[in-house]
Amino acid sequence: QVQLVESGGGLVQPGGSLRLSCSASGSIFSVYNMAWYRQAPGKEHEWVAAATSSGSTNHADPVKGRFAISRDNAKKTVYLQMNSLRLKDTAVYYCKAYNPFQEYWGQGTQVAVSS
């Protein structure tokens, strides 16, 4: 079992930067793949980025080149560095831990991009 807690969200101006963190407890962090998703107001749940247990990363096209997922297995934490933020990045951001057999979700952290 994995418990996930996101932090680092807040209000930021367009073009600004923010780093989200997702800290895990309750299980062996290093064996899980990790991912970030987001849900904008009135929109569908959207995949943002993933970092596998072996360290590979992948990012969705809308955030490619602006966002970067990373993980620190010693700290049991996955990060999402968000640069050049746009109004359409406004959403609740969720982290997920998963393997071929199960998945766990955090409670989400709000990111609001506004001038």
C-alpha cells in the first residue's frame, strides 16, 4: 500500500515557475512507476508525465519542453518542475504510483496560473 501527498501548488503568474512534490509512504517507493495527471475546471482528467521505476521519463505534448518529472528514491518523492506556465495549465494536479497490479492516487494540489 502507498500513501501519496502532493504539495507545492499555488497561484503563479503566466510565464512563472512552480515545483510540485509528491511524497510517498507505506511501501517500497522504488518499485513503483510514478506519474502526474491534472484536471482543469470542467475538463477531463489528463495525463501529464511519467517516471518509471527504472528512471525513464515521458511527458505529454502540451507540457513537453516546459515541465520535467523527476524522482528521488531515497526521499520517496517525485517532482514536477513546471516552467513557462500558461493560463491553460491551471488545474488540480495529482500524482499516481502504479505497477502492473495496482495504483494509488494522491489528493491533488491546486495550481492556478493567472495575471
